[in-house]
Amino acid sequence: MKDKLIDLLTSIYALCMFVAVFAGAVTAAIYLVGFIAGGGFGEACAKFGAAIMNKAIPISAAGSVIGMIGFYVQGRHELTMDKK
């Protein structure tokens, strides 16, 4: 049961991070096109990119929280050291 919960949390974390990184790449491409085009089209591209990131940032934050919960359910954390 615990292993299935850890797998579920890890999968949700991975999906959230994939969506956030993909949205960031799309936004970067939109900003680049807008910068090259300039003018009113560039402004519209910047506003559209901002709208995408306003959706992606909360997804990324939620994924990070879910990932941390998965670490603690598993009983290990990457930022701790084992005493030998």
C-alpha cells in the first residue's frame, strides 16, 4: 500500500513538473517570437506568455508539495545525510 502511494505521488509530481517545464519552454518561444516581431503582435505575445505562466506556476508549486510529501512518506529525503 505504501509503495503504491509513493508511486502515485511520484507520478503526480513528475506530471506537474513536466507540464510546468513544457509551459516554460512554450512561453520562452512565444516571448522570442514576440521580441522579433515587435509592435502590437509582440505585446500580444508577451501577454499570452504571461497568461500561460500564471497557470504553470501554481501547477509547479503544487507538484513540488506533492513531491515533498512523497519523500516524507517514503522515509527519506535528498537533503539529509546518513551517519556512517
